[in-house]
Amino acid sequence: MLFAALTLALVLRSEDGYELWLRYRLEANQARRAEYASFGCMVIAPARPVLNASREELVRALAAISGTGPRASTGVGSAIYIGLRNDAAPIAALVTREEIAQQGPEGFVIRAGEHAGHRVIVIAAASDAGVLHGTFRLIRELQLGRSVAALNLSESPPIGRRMANHWDNPVRTQHVTGASIERGYAGDSFFKWGELPDRIDPRLHDWARLLAAMRLNGVVVNNVNTAKRGLEGWRLITTDYLPKLVAVAAVLRPYGVRLFVSVNFFSPVLVDELPTADPADPAVQRWWRQKAAEIYAAIPDFGGFLVKADSEGEPGPLKYGRTHAEGANVIAAALAPHGGEVHWRAFVYDRANGDRVTQAYTTFAPLDGDFTANASLQIKNGPLDFQVREPVSTLFGAMSKTRQTLELQITQEYTGHDKHVCYLGPMWHEVLGFAPHQGRTVASAISAIAGVMNTGDARNWTGHLLAQANTYAFGELAWTPTRPPEDIAAEWAQLTFGRDRRVIDVVTAILLQSWHAYEDYTGPLGIGFLTRRGDHFTPDPENRAEYHGGDVHGVGVDRTVATGSGYAGQYGEPWRARYESRTQCPEELLLFFHHVPYSHRLKNGRSVLDEIYVRHVAGVESARGFVRDWETLRGRIDDERFEHVRIRLAEQVRHAEDWCRAVNGYFEKLSGVSPLLP
């Protein structure tokens, strides 16, 4: 009873979500608390920046979870040693060189044992960054109340570059209004560019700590749209703004995160008024080399550039008759001497040039082998644009001689903004495990992964508290692409809300149902892109016919080789044949690849039209179920967070009902067939 009472008291402490899942709370189990306290918050590490941050984080967590403060150092006794193998005798005694080498440059080994008659835990790695990753892993064990007496863990990430992409707008002309973050739904920017470098907001330190907890090692701090609609992010690499970047890099450095910026391909023209940005021009090549040297002189660990070129108004090399590879390679060559990278986005399309989903492949696949070693092609997970359901991009695995970055969207641009819970872990897991060509999965084909972040200055960072689960899931899948999303959801629920089994089960169930529920009441069967052009939120099927293909006879877009745009033919087998065939195509993507009559029968016996009607109603019922299930947690979660989520879920029901009326009404009017619903 004492354990239960203590647990409930801890859970019901008022919270606002600012700590995310990094909530360090007193361990309720007395025996476990004593086990943790036996180390006396003694964390021994050399005095190096990343190890200092690791030590401070671990001491902070141990003190809060064990309920004891740091023990005075006597040089003997139980302790936690962190560092490289040669940094401390206990590390060298418990972990071999071979074990550390097997984990690569950022992996780690955590091991409990004895040294000189005392119980110790060591976190060993080949780099200080690896030690930092191991530190957050050990802290998670403490947060989950697990025994560390016989701890023996080793982990290493298969994806080398793990990045966050912020679509922050640091420079805008006066006539630009609206949010300072493109597709940001959690308030305005917390970078406060106007105050840098003289004042660094304390939230920036918590942001850097969050990135480290996600085990990311790079971050792009500004929007990929750098010179359109009044946005002037291109100024970020000017002499005036470089001191601001220096300040941000200094915040990130102790957490092992390298700073990247989005740059405009026309920067030589925009920044220094060169007459051309032609990558073949020696003056342009010299300009990029000089700019890179200037940045690296100020920020020696600068990561590099992200470039959006020849896309949606952003200029690129095609203006000069050059290929994307030629454009990327000039910038990559300028970065290469400094160890920098260029990530070149593959999101290109021209509405006047046919089906947009085919264009990235036809543009870039012929360039395989033309990109330099430090250039990576950054590809969205699907060919359309972050839809709730679309097939995996055909580019993955098709360019074996080119480094590739998978771009996912943590911010919910097309999946409900901050108004809808839509846990994307299952989608991302499917993408990472999909093999579009020759059995090679996306996870095995990529060298980097990028997530478009949704953090803003809202107190809980993400606007919708449950959207934090997507932030957590991205970090987990970037580190371990094969990790089941069910496990990630349950773990996030426990770290965020505590160990009440009922709370964990309900929160996990809502998360795991939410993606399919959103798909049901917005665009089932692969329809997609039914939102209004301006807001990407409001249902607007009438003005999106080019994407859903609906007419008086049927619905869907023909992307077959035989009669359509040919997108299905860009896949390797067996997917090429499956997507080409109306009967073999997975039904969740049927309308993405095929235009079918409304009477077309699905495997469940319903017609496509009836399935659209039924699924929209079912999606609304799922959303209503989220509200009912959440209500059962009243009194089990602190009032502030409980009410926040309850209000959001109730709002989601209203939006789901709007979607159901709009889409079902549209297809009823278009087809002339009323839904046969009770």
C-alpha cells in the first residue's frame, strides 16, 4: 500500500510537459532506490566538454531518482566511471578494446562489476559522444526502475548521421506575417535570433539536451526555403549572422551535436552579388571555398549545408543547364577539406511535366555515381509529400553508388498538426523495413536520417502533449531502425506518465490506433492529398481532384506502366508487379496506383465507394473512443496534462466529423450513390 500511495503521489504532481520524457522522479521502490543510492551520485569522468555534460546529466538523474545527493569524493567506493578505455582503471578492467571497437565510433558498452573490492558501473566508448549516448541509455534504465546490479548492455547505431531539420525562419522581410516556423504547430521559434549572440535563451540548452537524449548528432537550424515569399534565410551565412551561428554551435558542442544550415544555391549572387551561380564558373567555385573556410574558421566542427534546389521556387543548377550532381558537388568540394557534408534534397517536381510522383526518380536515378562522397541525396519517405499513407520512394535502393538520407516529418504537416494525435512510429518502421529494390531495405540503403522537428516555444515543446511520442520515436528508430514501434510507444508512455499500468495501456493503445484512425477519417485506400492547399489541414476534396482522381465513374490515379504514369515501373520486383496489378496491389495503396470504378470489390466484399464511406465513419468512432478511454484516466494523471490532452482529443473528434461529412458528402455528390450506413 505504501508503494502504491507513493507512486500515485508522484504521478499526480502537477506537470506542464516541459521535461518531455526526461522526467527524473524519486524511485518508489525502496529496495531499488537503495540500489541506486549505493553509488552516491559518484560519477567519475575526465574533464572534457562532452563528458562534463554526461556527468552532469547522470548526477542530476541519480540524485532525483535515488533521493540522495552527491557523496563526497574519497577516491574509493562504489561509483560510475564514464569515458574512453584508458580514462579510468575500472573501465580498462571491465571492458576490452575489442568490445569497444565492435560498437563503432558512437556505440557504447555499459557494464556493472567489481573493481578493487567495490561495485562499479562503467560506460565505455570509442568517443566521448558514444559515452554521452550510453549515459542517456543508463538513465533510461534508472527511470524505468530496472536493476543495474548485473547490467551488461552494448549498442551501436547502424545509421551514421542522425539529424533534426528545423524549418525555422531566422530572417524575414517585414511584410511576411504568421508563424516564425514553417509547418510549426507549437508556437514561435525559441532560437530568438534577434538576441543572439549577446543573449542565449536558457531554452536553447534544454533543446541541445533534448537532441542528445534523442541520440542525434546533427541539426539544421533553418528552413529549407531560404529565398521565397519574403523568407531570407540565405542571410544566415553572411558575416552579420555568423556570430549567431557561433553562439548556437557553442550550445550544441557539449552535447555532441554538429551545426548545419540550409543554404540557397544562389548564395554567391545573393550574398556577394556575383553575376552568376553557375557551378561550372571558377569564380563561383572559389566563392564556395572561401565561404566554407570562413565558416570553419569560426566553427571548426561545423557540419555542413542542406540545399533545396530547383524546387518550389528555390533556384538551382538547372538554370545553367547543369545537373543536380554538378550543383551539389561544387558545394561538397568546398566542404570536403573541413570534413563537412552537403545534403541535397530530392524533392523536385514540375506540375506542368506530368505526374509529380515520378519526377524525383527520373531526375536523380540517371545521376547515380555522379555525386561525390560527402554529398548525400536527401529523399522524403514517399514520392508525394508526407501523406498519411503513400508508397516508399522508388529512389531508395535504386542509387547504390550514391549516399542517401531518409527525410521523415516529425511535425504533423499532413497528419493533423497539433490538433490530432497521430503516432507515426508504425509508419516510419514500415518505411525503414521496406525493400523497394533487390531486397535492400531503406534502413540498409541510407547513410543518414533526418527528421523535420515540430518543437516550438510552447511550454510542452510540441503543442500536443501526445505529439512528444513522435519526437521520441524518431530518436529511437534513428538509433535502432528495427525496434518495434509498439515497444517505443509503451516505453514513452511509462517515461512520460509513470508506471500506472492502466495509464500505460490506455496511452499506448491510443497511440497505436491513431495513425490508422487518422487515415480512416481523412484518406483511406491511398487517396491522400485531400487537404486545402494553403493550410494542409482542412478537408478540401473538391479542389484536389488531380490527386484523388475522382470523377463520376470512379476514383484513384492510374500510375501503372500499362496505362498510367508508369510510377509502378520504377520499383524492383516483386513490388513492380504487385503495384501494377489491380488485384495484387495492397489495398491500403490501391487508389494511389489505380483508378477503379466505384463498384470495384475489395477483399472484404465491399465496393470501393462503400469502403470510403465506412472507413470515414469508423475513423470518427475511433476518435470518439480515444476520448472515452482517456476519461478513464481521470485522477491517474495530473490535472494539467490530463485536461490538455482531453481538450485536444475532443477537438480531434470535431475535426474528424468535419472530415467525414466533407469527404463522404463529396463522393456521394460526385458518384450519385448514397452511403448504405446505419
